[in-house]
Amino acid sequence: MSNLNLLRKSPGGRGIVPVVPKDEPLMEFLTMDIIRLGEGESASIGEKTSEIGMVILGGSCSVEQAGAAPVVIKSRTEPLAAWPHAVYVPAGKMITVTASGTFEAAVFGTPAEPGGDIHIISPDDLEILTIGEGNWLLQGTFILYDKVPSRRLILGETHIPAGNWSSCPPHSHEKDIPGKETRLEEIYHFRFRPAQGFGFQGIYTLDGEVDEAYIIRDGDTVLVPRGNHPNVAAPGYEMYMLWGMAGTTKDWIPFEDPDHNWIGSVRG
């Protein structure tokens, strides 16, 4: 039995607030911050040796990069109100985000070689996938994957109806096995509607070395360094799940738990 403490509670503070820092011992590839700004406040985002993906959770802003006019982004009011706007910043580039009111975003990073262009992603750029059936029916989208030329970073989000399961059948992506599985760490970030909602997150390995379960609430984050990782929303509460992945490759090939893969294939 394990005792890894993979749950990170919603952090307080304003500006750029670390959630999963670079020195997190359980993670090799991924970092995560939350940005909270008031009207007129700014934050600079970008690193010399890491590529960055910013997903707007709520609020509007302008995005400015060197030598270019600011781009105004009018985004959703809260995570489950619509699909996201996002910004990809390659290693070696930087942007300045200035809030047009109350603004919140999540920022993921992973080490990468410099090169490439900044991309601003709108909901019109996204393919919305309907996944599963019955009590594991949901909708999700890849934000950074095949359509945006990030080097290693994969981002997406899932909107889960009240009482439904996600990341089912349970699957892992912890080993590099050509054609069968790729090694990708993952971070889950949760919101609920109404905000007092809750759900449950499980993380387990087939050999029993990892066997964790957490109650998850609005603003919580869960680290998934390895293992299968199904979760469920409580009845009466819609669940929003933002996820970032990074590892030894950008290819996402999950391995489904053989005891449960009979219920069908999953993307998420």
C-alpha cells in the first residue's frame, strides 16, 4: 500500500501562484501554476528552457508579445460555461498577460528545446469529443496536441456530467512500450458547478504498489506520476477537469486495465 500524498489543495494568493513547482519530488516533467489577476494587473509568462501552455479558466485579457500589437481575448466566465481560450508559449519566448477584469488561468510547463511560434487558441480551433455512454458519458477536447506544434506538452479538458465517471476504462501511460503505451506524467485540476461540489479520484497500479483515493473539491489538483486514474463526480455536481501531460514523447498511447477494458475505448 502506498502513501504518496498526490492531492494538492487549492492555493490562495494572487499573481502567479505555484501549485506543482519544479522541485516537486513526485514529478519529473510537469509543473503547474494558477494565475489570478484583477483589472489592469499583469503577469509575464515564459521560460528559456520550458514550453508553456496557459488555459484561461475565467475572464478576459490582452496578450502581448515582443514586436506585436496586443491581442484581446474575451474568454468564458467560468470553466464549465464554454470551451477554452489558451496560449502556447515555446521555450525562449515570453508573453505579458493583462487582465480586463477578474481573471484566472492555469499554466502548465515542461522542459523543451527553444524554437517555434506563440499560438493563441480559441474554442473554434478545438474538436469537441463525446466519449463513453451511460454513467461514463462526457465531453472533452485536446487543447495542445496534434494541431498545435508543442514539443512535449499535451493539454486538454473534460466536462463531466453530475454523477458520471471519467478516465474510464481505467488506463495508465507510465511505460514506453512501442505501439502499446507511452510514458506521460499527468496533472488533473478540478472545478465544480455548483462550487461546493465534490468527487473522488483513484490512482492505482496493477501490481498494487500505488493504491490511492482522494475526495476532490473545487480548485483541487491531483498529481498522476504513474498508474490508472479514474475519477467520478458526485450526484448533483458537474465536474470540470483540466489536464496536462508530458513525458518522454508527445505521443499519447494509454494502456487500459485488462480487467476493465471490456467497457470500451477512451480518449482522456
